Amino acid sequence: YADRQGPAEYNKLLARQRAEAVKQFLVELGVPDPSVKVAAVGPDGAICDEPSRECQQLNRRVHVEIRKLTHAAATSVRAVSAEGRESVRDTNDQP
């Protein structure tokens, strides 16, 4: 998403770049690249239409939707703790 300031095409591009940055972050955390889908909405998805700075900041956002995989589709997940320790877990295993 993007705010309504500036040209519409620029805002659409900015929304795409914002979404791609989040995708890259998720991939770096271990989410498989093909499983992350990106869509850019631009200013059309505004949640606030007032011209105030605070309102426009609300429109500069990314929406992340997480869907549960079927048991057969789940494989493994790589996790990195805040301390930098990495672990890999087979999602088909019970916790």
C-alpha cells in the first residue's frame, strides 16, 4: 500500500518495492521464496483519506496474510532466534 501523495504510478511502484522488501525479509528468515506471493495495491487501498500527516502514514503499510499449509505440503522451517541461533524443524513432526 501507499499514500495518495504524488503520482499514482509512483505510488504503485513504491507499494511494490515495499512488498518486495518484506518478501525478501521473510525469505531471509527461511520462508521458501515460491511460497511468498506479492501484490501491490498502491493508494487504492487507503484506510484513511484525510490529508494529515498521521493519516497518510497509516496508508504506508504492508499487509501480511499467513495461511496454514496442509499436512502434506508442510516440510521444514528455519528459525533464527534473537540471539542469532538457528534451528530447523520438520513441520510434519509433532511439537
